[in-house]
Amino acid sequence: MQSVAVNPFALSLTIKGLKINEPDGPGAFVSFDRLYLNLESVSILKRGLVLREIIIEKPFVNIVRKDAHLYNFSDLIKKEKKEEKPSDFKFSINNIRIVGGKIDFTDTPKKKDHFRTIPMKSVFKRA
């Protein structure tokens, strides 16, 4: 991670240059150039997280299917199913902007590589 900046007056957080490498290799598993989160002050009154805006620039995800039921992220997924209490956590996420993203998918059993680029600007605004 290159830097983290918090602006308490604007209720914003900016993270630059995050890269998480594959555990068994030098390549990146997940990365992005910049993540910007802007929190609404109304979050305090609503007793829940209200994000006004999320911008993620140049996100990258590398997915590798190793066999029929095994992926490079399989170790991150819970295998046990426990009964969990429903959460009362409230949240609202608005104005999501993804700029210049890329997803690489390697299907090892089928010996195929797929690459997808997210459009230069993808904006998901609240209805």
C-alpha cells in the first residue's frame, strides 16, 4: 500500500496503490491504483453506514480455476456452515464509479485464458 489519507472534515478516506499478491507466486491477486470513499454525515443519525460516493481506479482481479471446485481464492471462503444471527447493520452505498478495471480469468482445466476490461467509466447511481 502506497498511502492512506483520511479527511475527517470531508468524512473521506483515500487509499492509493494497494496490491495483494498470489500466495504461491509473484503476480497480483487483487490490486487498485486508488480507492476513494466519502461518508455521509447522516450516517450518525441513521445509525448505519451511508456512503455518498465510491471511486475505484484501475481495479484488477486475477481469478484462476485450478480444477472443477478449486480456485485461487478458495482458501478465503468459509467451508463450514454455522447458524448466524441476522445482523441489524444498516448501510447504503451510492454513486459507485469504476474507472479502467480489468479481470483476468485463467481456466486451467480447459487451458483457456479470458481477459475482461471494465469500461473506462462505469457509474452506478442510486435510483
